[in-house]
Amino acid sequence: MPEKFALATWPTPMEPAPRLAEAVGLRASDLWIKRDDLTGLGGGGNKVRKLEWLVADALRHGADTLVTTGGPQSNHARLTAAAAARVGLDAVLVLPAPKGSPSIVGNLLLDALLGARIAWAEEASGPAELTVAAQETCAALREQGARPHLVPFGGSSALGARGYLEAGAEILAQQPDVRHVVTALGSGATMAGLVAALGPGRVLGVEVGALPDPGRTAASIIGELTDEEQPVEALRVRADQVGEAYAVLYEPVLDAITTVAATEGVLLDPVYTGRAASGLIAAVRDGDIRPGERTVLVHTGGLPGLFGHAEAAHRAEQLLRTHG
């Protein structure tokens, strides 16, 4: 069994973003977008890189079912379901139960099409509670004769982070003189892999509110990945783009999404890459990223979640009225 199971074709494209660069205060040649939304499988996104390693591990252990957790519009859950379908495994997604009947839109619609079973966790909200619910789900599946394998929240572990160690090498091959790599910081492994490949000085993680202290989580994963302790203080982390909460649309993020769409025709989600773009704009504004410095924005996908975000849909309707 190979170390990883191929789920996409690499490398993903590196696209120039000259109009966006000038709109946010950089030179036209400064800004590029790493298109990890174009990974293909199940609607694309950064989790595919992690799942190549995690699925191979599940197969080595003889699993017949992948179990994972996330929010109702989890991109990771959707791509875990897609990976399970690709390799012929069942998928059970443990998600927090919504108030009332869930709207089957966005990622939930794709989860259904991909054949996943949803296990609604009535008393769980945060990642720790969801992990407990997922462990209980795995125990119940074993009693039924299944062989479940628990994929960590966000695919974030030292094993999953190997996918972004590889992504860092791709970025260096595509942009050898890169000075800044800006990425969403959610469950930690994407930033961890990039830091392991590029060093802490070149990677800027923009918190999305998925965890209470994602920088510390990323530092821990880096330590496991490299066998060297990573001081969390050495990491570049912005925590000013979360707003009220993880799933709540933050006004600067909406501005960033509309700016990127209007200048480059590239669509971002309101939770992850939208916040990363907003953080990039803020970093240029306060001088952390300066004109003349080659900068890469990592597009981690998440577009299906945009269609399941009621607040974003409402704001888009308002924008249409304004344009009319």
C-alpha cells in the first residue's frame, strides 16, 4: 500500500492577479493565487491534499467506513465523502444538529449526492464535543460489524499536514522568490505544512474562528511533522478577521470577496479564503506586506459553502439591488 492515495492531479495552477494586486495597494506583478480550489475531487479544495495521506492510512488499517466531523457546511466533510466514494468506502459525517429541519443546500446537498450518511450530534457544537460524538459513532459502527476509521477534524494531523508540506514545495517551484504566502488558518494543518516547507517567516495564517487557539494547534502539528519544536510566537498569525463568529459573515470579508470577484473573476467562500483575502488586504494596509514583495494567496476552495450561507445569499441579493 503506497504512503498516499492519489485523489487529484498536481501541481495546482499558480495564477497572476494583477488587477487585484493594484486594487489592494500592491504592484501588478506582486500577487499570485495558488488555485487549490481546482483539485477536482468532489468540488475541489485544500482538504484533498490531506485526504490523500489520511485515506491511504485508513486503507492500510482495513477500514470500510470513513467517519469525520465538521460544521453543517463543512468542506472537509464533503471532501471526505467524495474521497470515500472514490475508493469504495462508506462515509459517515458527524455534524452538529441544527435548530429545526436542516436546509439541504450547499455542502449538505453535495454530501447527499456523494452517498454520505449524516449523524446529527444533538448536544455537540465545538470540535472537541464533535470528536466525542464521532468516537461514539465509531463504537456503534463496530458493534454493527463495520470497520470505521476516524478522520480528524479538518483532516488536521501531522499525517494530513504532509499534503501541505508538498504544497509548499510546489509553491517554491512556481514562485522561487515568494516572500509571503497567505492562507486561512482553521484547524491548523494547512498552515503547519506550509511553515514546515517554507519557514515561519513567509507564511501568514489568517484565523477563521474554527478553534480557540489555532496558532498553537499549528505549532504542535509542525513539531510532530518536523521533529523540532516550533515556538508559537514565531508564527505569523492574524486574528482580526474572525468577526463575531466562525459562521457569521464579517463585513471586511464580504468586501474582500466582492473585490476579488470584480477584479479577477475568482470566487471565494465567506469562511476560509474570504477571510484569508481580507487578512491579506489588512496586511498590505498596515505594512506587513509591501509593494515589491512577491505574495501568494492560497485559495483553499469552499465555494459550495457560499451557496449554503444564508447571510451571504442575503447580502448578495442586496448587492444586486444596488447594481440595478
